[in-house]
Amino acid sequence: AQSVTQLDSHVSVSEGTPVLLRCNYSSSYSPSLFWYVQHPNKGLQLLLKYTSAATLVKGINGFEAEFKKSETSFHLTKPSAHMSDAAEYFCVVTRISGYSTLTFGKGTMLLVSP
Amino acid sequence: KAGVTQTPRYLIKTRGQQVTLSCSPISGHRSVSWYQQTPGQGLQFLFEYFSETQRNKGNFPGRFSGRQFSNSRSEMNVSTLELGDSALYLCASSSSQGGSYNEQFFGPGTRLTVL
């Protein structure tokens, strides 16, 4: 069994300030973890993925996430927010090997003010 | 490579009708998954097809069905539409042949409104 909890439904930041979107997961298996972003009326785009190669994962558009097994967390960060980062972000867990479906968190809406 | 395409992009139906949505995966991808996205329930897995076979199914009533063709294109059908079926339906394709950590590529979705 697997589940994902995104700890904040909304996060508001000012342009140029750091972004932190929090995600905790639960999995009976060794997990593979993803962050996806969804802009209004668009599909989901993969930001980054953890598949056990390295605990600090760098993604597109300056985002990165760190896998912390002891804390069962996979928080998403960015040093400096841009207006174009305003979107909904989803944390996703699946098994790292063997067949499994994706389990999505409820999403975090990131609001960026000028 | 062209991305995942979904048609139509928008649909308006009335209660009791049925609807068919179409998804064309990225060329070479054999796995197609369908998701329902609503404000209240978030993203929920409907089913996945791989090589024309349903490989997994989420917890949805039998009114929701799907199929996959030999060219990997997939359709999902919802019969006897209810107001609660109003949602964004997302399709995703993957090259997965069992390694589930393979990235899923999402289409833009079909926005279904049931009146």
C-alpha cells in the first residue's frame, strides 16, 4: 500500500523568495517519487523524479527535491520564485520496481505575488 | 515526438447520456492510463491498458470502461452520465513494460461537463 500527504493545500510567496512545498509519503515498498506541475487548463508536466540514484534530485526550472527516508519526506524547493511558477504541484509515489500504479497527493497550489 | 493527444478537449452532456473520450499516446508507448480530476477528490486512477489488455483498475463503478487498440490508442466510455462525472479526464502514456518508475506523459485532458 502507498499514500502521499501534501501538507499544504496553498502556499503563497513573493517573487524572488524561496519556495518550499512539503510532501510526506508512505509505502510498503521501496518508493519511486515524482513531482508534477499543472498549469491552469493544462495537463501534468514532470518536474523531477527520484528513483534511488541520488537523494538530492534536480529538476526543470530550478526546482529540486531531497529524498529523506528517515523522515519519509520528499519536499520540493526552489531558491527564488518566479511569477511563471504559479501553478498546482502534485507529489506522486509508486514502487521503484515491479508493477504498480501512481498514487497522487491532493496537490498544493502555489501563488506567487509580485 | 508528438505528445499525448486527447480529443475532444471539451464536452457538454446531459444526465443519462453516454460519452466516449479518445487518447493517442506518444509513439512507441504501449501503456495508457486514465485519471479523473475533480476539485473535491483530486486525481484518481481509473484504469490502465497495456498491449490492449486492462492491467489495472481503480475504484470506479462499471459505468466507466475503456479499451485499447492495436496501435495503442485508447478510448474510455462513461455510460448513464451523472452530474458527479463532471471532471477533467486525463490520459497518460508510458513506455513501461513493468518498471513502474518510468515517467508518465500526460495529455491536456478532456473537460467533461454534465448538465
